[in-house]
Amino acid sequence: MIIEKLKEGANLSVEIINTQGTETISVYGKNSDNNSVDLDIAIRLKATES
């Protein structure tokens, strides 16, 4: 699954939150100089039904 591949990335931090039955996946970049997570920029994925 793609989430597992993202978690393997050394320069990425993946957070999965399940709120009221809706799963939101946030992908953050890590700073290369000190390996800290940059919380200012993220890609968020949320499952929706149409």
C-alpha cells in the first residue's frame, strides 16, 4: 500500500488520524539538517464519498 511506502521515506513523516469514522492522512517533510518535522507544510488526504 502507498501509505507503507511513504512511511519508509527517510525525509517524510506520516500521521494517520481517524476522527468520527473519517481517516485523514497527513504527510510532512523533515528538515534535512536536524531531522525535525516541518509542521508548516503538509499534504493531507481525506477519504470522501460522493
